[in-house]
Amino acid sequence: MSKVAGQPLPNALIKVVDLLVESRIRIDAMEQILVKTNPVAYELYLGTIENLRAQKEAEVKKVLA
């Protein structure tokens, strides 16, 4: 059985998924606060996220090519 840091691989994956879910919940909460406190900054934030997604997609395509 594969092990990561002395733990079985499934346990490590569960911890990673838990951290990702927790991070997503925090990001969602911060987005809601930003929408209510500064809508202009929120629009800039959304634009930045879209740019980062496009960059990530381009990098993935480059690596897979």
C-alpha cells in the first residue's frame, strides 16, 4: 500500500479534500463580505479570477502538449 508521510494514501487524500472544502467555504464567505462592502473591488476580483483561470488553462495545455 502506498504511504504519504507514514499514513495510508486514502487518509492523506481525505485530509487534502477536507482542506480544499474548508478553503472554499472561507473564500465564499470573504466574497460575500466583499460584495456587500465594496462592489467595485468585487468586480476587479472577478476579473482577476478569470485572468488566472485563463492562464492556468494555457499552462495546462502547454504541459499536456
